[in-house]
Amino acid sequence: MFILEAPYVSDALAEAAATLGLPVLDTPAARAALASRGVTLLGDAEFAEAYRSTPGARLYANSENAIGWVAEHLADTGLPAAIEAFKDKYAFRRMLEDLHPEVGFAGCTLAELREFDPTSIAAPFVVKPAVGFFSMGVHVVEDPAQWAEVVARIQHEAGALARIYPDAVLGLDRFVIEQVIEGDEYAVDAYFDSDGEPVIVNVLGHLFASASDVSDRVYITDTELVGRWREPFAEYLREVGRRADLRDFPVHAELRVDSVGRIAPIEVNPMRFAGWCVTDIARHAYGIDPYRAYLLDEAPDWAAISSECAGTVTAAVIADLPSTLDRSTIASVDYEAFSTNFSDLRELRRVDYVTYPVFAFAFVQVPAGELGELQAMLGADMTRYLQLG
């Protein structure tokens, strides 16, 4: 079953919704994405009843904009509780607190930020919305002396971001302050099957320009990375799923691994895989359709994939724009110039850059060990591709 919502429905997701023969909720995004595909969309009551009446029903929502609908129409099912266990980052920290006693954290409202004692948590630490999305409103504090400046930036951003996303997706009234976990960052797309076992369909490495970088600019995947981390990440998610009692449920987990291999959570996003359909990187890298894998319970054959797809790194490059830029002044984007950064561009997705602070997603491939063109994207000034009016 599908709930398709803004901000983005990829062609791959639309194809899956059209060909799998599963119920699709009637939403504006579904109507736009499936208009020419002959799909019959179901109204609220009919879709909700189809979910309730199907034992082991699996629901995929590409966007957390669907959370409000689920809370209203499926309140008598286990879905809202499963979503809430992860969507509120403070509640999520509390759920796993005993697994990571070394990681300090606190919660406070937007109004309380100025009064928070920045020396009460070991620096560096991160402050981010308790209900958040896509690294928006996230700030790293290296020194407590920076606190007043960071709070001022957060309060300035709050108004602009609140106009883009609903509170269920990006809530700017409550914040989590948490100690930075040193190590490498990974993103994992997985689903829990009917027995509560995690099945991994994507493992991505998150590249950064520096220790203070919190952007979502470049993610990579290859068979070596998947082979190294698939089982350890599955073991960790198994414990997370046990605590949240997850079955027939997809997640996008962001995890950190320290220098001795200890895994700790950054966040787990419920009811979906990587946002903005970035999970489609699995199609380019491995020929995997993540939506089909989850909805039809078709676990990837990673042994075969590892032998067939070795030697290539596949990346998602996100052309994000500064939050300080007045995007209404953008007259055009030079997509051709942006595309010349990549020797093997597999797909370029253009984005509504006036509404959202991103103008493109690029899926590219490079030979293993040759990441130069991807490293060049880290910290690159994406405004150079803009024509301002």
C-alpha cells in the first residue's frame, strides 16, 4: 500500500505504485505522479479499511507528510505508536538510553534555548529539532562560547523553515541537544518483516567536508561497504525493532560507528526509506527496487549482488542551497554546468528550488577508489549554478 506525498515522488516510486497492484491513497501528489498510469486511487475511508482488513498489510509512505493522515485515519492500529517511537527524537533517545549511557542529551523548547547551560553537555554537541527532517535546523556547537550565536541562527531559521514543512515533519518548537558521537556516519534503509527481523535494502556512507559539516551533500554505496556493515547494522536494528515492537514496517536509520566499531543511533525515520526518494540509489547501484522488496517481502540476494556489482561506487549528490538565500530571486539554474561535474551521470532530478532549498539530486557512478569528483562536491558553492534575477 502506498501513501504518496510531497515533497517528491520519483519516477521509480510512481512506477512501483502503478505496477505492484496495491492500494494507493488519493492525494494531490499521487494524482500528479500517476495521472497517466491508469491507477485507481482510494479515498480516505476505503484506503483505511483496506489496511485494517488485510492481515500483515505493509504501508509505504515516501514522505513524513503522511504522518498526520495515519494519526487521524489509522489511530486504532499500531502504526501511530510505531511512528511516534522514532519521530520524536527525544523520546527515541529515551527508548535507547541504557544502550548508550556515555552519550549525554537533553530536551528543551525553542523559548528555553537561550537559558540552556551549554556547559552541561560535553562539547562538541548538536542541537536539532526534536521532530526533524533532512538536516534542517541542525547545528554543531564546538565551543559553549558559540551558544548565543547558534541560538540566534536557529531562531532566525525557524520562521522560514516552518513555512516549508508541517509540524509533523519539522517541528521547531522543541529541540534535542546531544553529545556528538565521533566516527563515521551511515544511512540504512531496512524493513522489519512479519517476524520482526530486519531486512536491509540499502547501506550508504555519508561523506562530509569537515568535522563541523552537518549537510546532506554526498552519500555513497558499494558492495564493499554493504558487505562490511550489513550484518552489524541488522543486529543493531534487531534490538531497536524489539524495543519498538516493529513488524511489517520500513525505516531509514542514520547510524554512527566509532573508531572501535561501536554503533550508535543518530536517528531512525519511520514508515519510509531515504527521503526525497534517494533510496532509488539502490536501483542504480545494485538493480534493487526497495519498494518492491519491502511490499512483496523480496529480500535482496546480497551474495549475488556482491559478485555482480563490485568495483563501482554509486553516489547521490544533493545540490542544496544556503538557508540565507532568497530563492524567489532565482531566475534559472544552469543544470548543464552542474552536470559537467560528473563523468558518469546516471540520473539528474530537477527540484522546485523556489519552494525547497535544493535544486537537484544527481545519481552518479565512479570507479572504486576514485572519489575525487565526489569529494569536490563537499563544501562546493552551489550558488555558482544560479542565475539571479
